[in-house]
Amino acid sequence: MSIEPPSVVNAAPDADAPEGGSVADHHAHERAQAFWKLAVGAVGVVFGDIGTSPLYAFRETFAGHHPLAIDRLHVLGVISLIFWSMMIVVTLKYVSIIMRADNKGEGGSLALLALISGRTAGKRWTAGIVMLGVFATALFYGDSMITPAVSVLGAVEGLSVAAPAFAGLVLPIAVVILVFLFSIQRSGTARVGAFFGPVMVLYFVTIAVLGTISIVRDPSVLWALLPNYAVAFFALDPLAAFLALGSVVLAVTGAEALYADMGHFGRKPIRFSWLWFVLPSLMLNYMGQGALLLRDASAIQSPFYLLAPEALQLPLVLVATCAAVIASQAVITGAFSVTQQAIQLGFMPRLRIDHTSASTAGQIYIPIINWLLMTMVIALVLTFQSSSNLTAAYGIAVTGAMFIDSCLLTVLLFALWKWKWWQAVPLLAVFFVVDAAYLAANLTKVPDGGWFPLLVGLVIFTLLTTWAKGRKLMIERLREAAMPIQVFIQSAANSATRVPGTAVFMTSTPEGVPHALLHNLKHNKVLHERVILLTVKIIDEPYVAEANRVRLEDLERGFHRMVLCYGFMEEPDVPAALKRVHECGAEFRMIETSFFLARQTLLPSAKPGMAVWREKLFAWMLRNAESAMEFFRLPTNRVVELGSQVEI
């Protein structure tokens, strides 16, 4: 597979072109510059997680919970497993196939789930696929807690190698770095992000050079790139090889980030960076560590740092720590993005979302997610106390998400892309065998810490599904009790006093009469001259064209039904959208517009719906959800809230 950067196209000189070249040359040069900028940016953000795996992955395979004898068979066998895992899981599965499944340019489990469920609605198995996608999202949160802990701790532990006298400070320094990292999230990552790419380029170049120097001293380690060494490892020591998969998978953690961050950098820059820079750098380092162990088995205590000469070990600790912080930043930002998608798709209650950049919509900050993540990450560091112990918890979430991605890929190939069975089945068989082997090997680590991401995933899965189910039931109950709008207009328009101005009644269902409208008429006995029944709808696409934003229906007598459509990557801004509407009378002026919101109180019900404990959980989530006023950016002095009771 070959991915080439855009080249400069030669063309005849043009009078209007910049001095020294044609217009075509100039545009091609700009495209090339943009490509390289995105490629370097991808190195800084997308590959942070997988890039810091050499800190601990190779060491854990030999000195972890299932130690291996350090001999040529095992060293070359492990390197072969790492290389072919990267080729099958990362290069073939994610880079070559799954990244082609973009939802209008966006990637990630929820974007893929929205794409699949939107195209397969009504199928018997759609609900099961949705549950798998939601569980993959839940597992991501477990991963986003473990990644900062294991990356930062693994990097700082280099102090015990470079400066043994400071070994006792590893935990305090790691905690201070993590507290600092989470504290700066509120100010945004735009400034820090400018340094991500160059720092990670320096890191990858450094580990590649160190690996190459070690390989030169024992070039025979290059034979490990042949698959027969992995096969021989399984043939001669099958149990040890199977258990080793639980640590080998650490080398491909972060593969899903390639897909999740596709919307920020694009498919081609990510592919190019992986194939021509990141993959070679990682493999040179892993082979260098292998060559070091073949020369000196005692180097297993820290093969990553012992690759460097003693004088360069402390600078290597600093570079690796910067890389670990960047890897953690990428996961934290990913958690914010996934949370925003989950809110928009109806799997989470509204939460406060702050924008940290006026120009980049994707740069957001969610306070409650940030502080919950920080609390859990520091608790993990203090509980497990070493990256070696943390790696037992690491891997389950990743392999579980990868297995689910293979399930989603199956639906994608057959239901959406219409592949022939003889094309899809052999490929899927390879993916499922590899993913199942990794997942089974990691399940052996459950007693040693693997239970943590599973517990986190189960708790978050329960929260996500409870909210989605409760919200669906609440909307159904409101729809059942709603009065037909035409009946209301005929009776109310003739009897109620009309007052100047515009009233916007927010309603979750685009049918019937909103409860807030009924309560307003009941208590205030007036109707505004213009009444807008407004529903904000989130569709299964990341962005909505401005021309398709508004759907209007004139209900007569001053009543209008309006639906505002947003993509799951967009932030609803109701006042801004209303100012662009010119089809239902006079232009909207906020000083003359009142927004009426209904605040629901849930009551226990004998109706079939959810278990009582889930009803109470949903009620608690509803009470603590962000106010619709702030979520939809309504002017605070123009909002009226009216209470209503709902039985689910």
C-alpha cells in the first residue's frame, strides 16, 4: 500500500501568479503545505497513545504477570507478534478498511454507530448493534482513565533508571504532572497543541535512532519481521505465547484513536504518518529493545531507557514524559468529544460544555468529565503504584472495543457496502480470530486489575442505556398525553387574549401541544401574537448544511411549528438560528421574544417501562442535567420555566 503526499503540479506561467511560479504551482504548494501540517499534527495528537507503548509493552511481555524466558525464540517471537499485530490490527483493519467508513468525515465508535443505525433502522438486529456500540463507548471511558495513569507513570519511572536517588519521588511527580495536566484543560489546548506535533516528531525520531543503534550491534533481530517466528513461538510454547498476547496487545493500544480523530486531520494525512513515520519508528525501537535483551538479559528492568547511553537517559526521561503528557491530552480531549456526541445522540443528559476556541468547534471542555477523570486517574496511580501493575488493567478495554469494532465492521461490509461473502468472510475471520485471541488473553488479567475497566464500562453502560430508555419512555408518555395542535388552536385562538411579542415553546416532540403552552394559558390566560412550537432535533450526521437547518410549518392564526436540525458534532444555538429565519413573519428580536421551558418531575408508575431502581436513577440524572436554557444558549432574562409531572 502506498500513500504519497500531494505533489506540485507543473503548469505554464500565469500573469496573475505569484512571482516565480504559476497559479497551479501556487495552489499545489498550498495543498502540499496543508497536507504536511495535518500529517505533523496527526503525529502529535493521533499517535500519542500508541507511540508511548514502547515505554512498557516490551518489558511487560517478559517481566509482567506472565514472565517469559529471555532467549532468542521468545525475543524474536514477541517482536514478530508485535509487528504482525500492527500490520493486521492497525494497518489493515483500521487504516485500510475502517477509516473508509466515515460519517460525513467524522470517525469513532459513535459516529460509526450513527451511520449504521441510520441506514439499518427497523432491522431486527439493529438494537443489538446499538447496544454493542454503546458498550464500546462505555469501555472508552475506562481506557481514558487508564491511559494517562500508565503513560505518565511509565515515563516518570525512567527516573529510577537515570537517577536512582530520585526513585522515591516517582509517584509524587506523576501525581503533580497529572494534576497540572487536568488543571490546564479549562484554558483549552490550542496553544499547547501547536507544540504537540514537533515534540512527538522529536520523540519518534529519538526512539527510532536509539533502536537503530542497538539493531546495528545485532542485525539478526531483523529476521523477527518474518511471520514464521510468531508461528514457531506458538508451535513450541503455545500456552506462553497465548498469555504473552495479553502484553503484546499493549503495543497496539491507541489504534482506535486513528479512526476517532479522522475528522480532525483527515484520512490521508493519518495514513501517511502511520505508514511512513510512526510504524517504522515504533518497530525500530521494539527491535532495538529485543537486540538489547539478546545482548544483556538484565536490561529487562527497563529496556526502553537502557537503550540510551547513561548520559542521555535523563533527557530521554524528559522527552518521554512530554510524549506521555501529549498522549494523555489526546485521550482527555477524546473523552470530551465522545461525551458531546453521546449527549447529542440521546445517550447522556445535557452537561455544561465550554468552548475553548472561537475558531475551532471541536475544542471543548466539559468540567464534570474533566474532574471525574482526574479523580479516577490519580486514584489509579495511588492504588496500583507502578506502570507494571497498571498494565494488568490496561488492555481489556482496548481489546473489548476492538472486538466490538469488528462486529460493527461486519454489519458495515454486508449491510452498507454490500460486499460479496467470499470477499468479506476471509477478512472478517482473520480479524475475529486475532481480536478474540487478544480479548481471551486479557481476560486472564481480570483478577490482577482487569476488573477495573470492566467495572467502569458496566457502570457507564448502565448510565447511558438508562438515560436513553428513560428519555424514550418520557417522550412517549408526553406524546400520549398531548392534545392535537389543531384542536387547541381552534379553541384557544378564539377565547384567549393575544398580547404583543413572540413566545417560543421548547418541546422534545414535534407533535401535539407542549405542556408549557397548556400551563401558560391555564395560569396566565394569554397568548402571544406569534407562537413558535420549537423542537431541536439531532440527526445521525456530524454536521447539517445551513440550508437544511430549519423546517417550518404554518399552523395558522399566528402559530408555527419549527424544527431546528443539528448534527451530533454541532452545538445547538437557538437564538442564532432564529435570527436567520425570515419565513414566519417579522424578524426575531430577542428583546421581544420569550422562551417557555417545561421542567418535568417524574412520578412512579405502574406502567411497564423500567425497573424501579432504573427509574430512580433516571430521575436523578434528569434533576442534575444542565438547564435547557444554558444548553440551547437562550438569553437568561427571556426564559420562563413551567413545571409538569410525568409518569414513566
